[in-house]
Amino acid sequence: MPTEIDTKIYELAYHLSPELEEVDVKARAQELSDLVARAGGSVVTSGMPRQVHLSYQIKNKQYAHFGILDFTAPSETLE
């Protein structure tokens, strides 16, 4: 178990398809939080992804749901 000295806060920024319904966006965000927990980490902050206009298209899409998840986890589990 990491001590406070060697515990780091990591940030995961992600994009989700703009075609997802709100309920699916919430479910995908929850899946990421659950993944962190299963890996032995804990979520520090997370917010509901919001739809943003992209500066550069991704797969010919001009918009995406953008979310950020801040979490702590043992460094060996990040791989």
C-alpha cells in the first residue's frame, strides 16, 4: 500500500463519441471510475463529461464529450 509520500495524483482526460446518449456518457464515465477502483486506486475528482467543439476532428467528428478524471493509484498498476 502506498504511503502519502509516494502517492501521486494522476489525471486522465478522455473523449467520448458525440453520438452517445446522455445515459451512455454517464455509464462510460462510471466505467472509468470503476476501472480505477478495481486497480486499487481511488477517484479524487471527476465531472460529468461535457460536449465540446474539437480544434481538430477525430474520426471526422467536430464534437466530442470531454471528461477529466483525477485519481490516485499505485504506480505499478498504471501499466
